[in-house]
Amino acid sequence: MNDSDLQAQIDEANVYQALLVPALFQEWAPWVAAAANLQPGQRVLDVACGTGVLAGVAAICVGADGVVAGLDVNPGMLAVAARLAPDIDWRQGPAESLPYPDESFDAVISQFGLMFFNDRRQALREMLRVLVPGGRLAVAVWDSLENTPAYAAEVALLARLAGEQAADALRAPFVLGDKQALVALFNSAGIGSPGIVSHTATACFPSVRAMVEADLRGWLPVMGVNLDEQVIARILAEAEQVLAPYVGADGKLRFDSPAHIVRARKQ
């Protein structure tokens, strides 16, 4: 990767951190940390850490005597994470081949990354491998798209104006919403009796434009989809009407954002 490619990824990660983290991801980090029952002094790994919102909460939970590591495949995300929290051990690598010895961590956590792994079963096996016996696993995934109608409306808009590739990039986060299929996935990785806790957060963006532009300029490029400016302008213009039902008197866009947290312990 050359310097210009890395800078492009850092720019995308900065958009993600500035717009998507406070609007969508920040509220979930304490819930995932609580699901893993993080305690002072523990060693914790955050898989698919992104810009580090969950790892940052984990660092607070484990305190000065604990250790937190964050792993992601995207060097731009890691560059932003390292700038925001330089004391955390950030590493680049795939979830399917974690660069850590067996039984290295007391807890492994992952927030909204499992759906993007090339081999989800192998990634879960790796999370189990690096846990100590009795260690805790907590993995968050979004509920199905049909249960998040604001995003369903945006997906339909993208399909109409930008094509299925762009729409699929926005569908991708919601593919693990079926709880029975989720339990079956964990079972297939050797994780018996996982528990699922579902929550509904409130997504909040400053405006319709802020939400849609964050997806078009922050999320879609991460997924390898780059739209030209004319298409972006059309989407932004039509989104005002499509997403108007979710806009409050203060001009902010708010909607229910449900997800599942899968919890398990290593035997």
C-alpha cells in the first residue's frame, strides 16, 4: 500500500469516527463490555476494533493493571485508533488468524465486525483459541434490516439511484440478524450454549444529510464502493424526503437501532 492509499483509508476512517461512531456505535460499547463482565486487571482483545470505541471502554473497565489489544484489517482505522488511544496495543491482521498465542486473553469482545469476516466460523474458533479457560466472549451484531426501517429505506434509495452494489454494501451489516442462525453459527465453531441479549439503541444523526453522507463517503468506500459526485448529490437530495419521517422538530434524525449481543464462556 502506498502513502496515498493509506491516506485515503485514514480519511475514510476519520469520517467514520466523526459521524458513525457517535451516531451508532458509541452507545453499544458499554453494553458489550458489560456482557463480557470485564474486570480490573484483565487482558482483553477487541477483534475488528475499527477506530477503537469498544477498546476504549474496555481500557476503562480493566484499569491501569489491565491490558487491552485491538485488531483490525484496515490500516486507516488503526491509524485513527492509535491517534485517539496510543496506550492500547493496536495490530493489523485478520480475525481468521489472530496473531496471539493460545490462552492469551481473559475476554474477547467484538462489536459489529462478525458479519464482515471472510470465514465467520474460523474467526469464532480463533476467538475461542486465544481465550483462557473460563474466559468470556461477547460479540455484537446488528438485527435484520427489516427491523431497522430507516436503513431499509436508505438501502432502497441506493438500489434505485446507485445500483445493487452500493445497496449491498449498506445491507451487509444486517445479515446476521436471525437469532437461530446466529446460535447455529456459534455452535458450529465449537461454542456451546451461547446466550443472546437483544437491545434497541437510538441512532441519532445531526441531520438526514449527515447520516447519508456518512454512509456514502465514510462507509461505502470502506466496502470498496466509490460513487461519483453527481450520484451522491442525487441521493442526498432524495434522501431528505425518504427519511423525513425520522426527523424531529430539532432537525435531528433519530430511529430505533436494534442489535444482538452473543455471550459465551470457554469451557
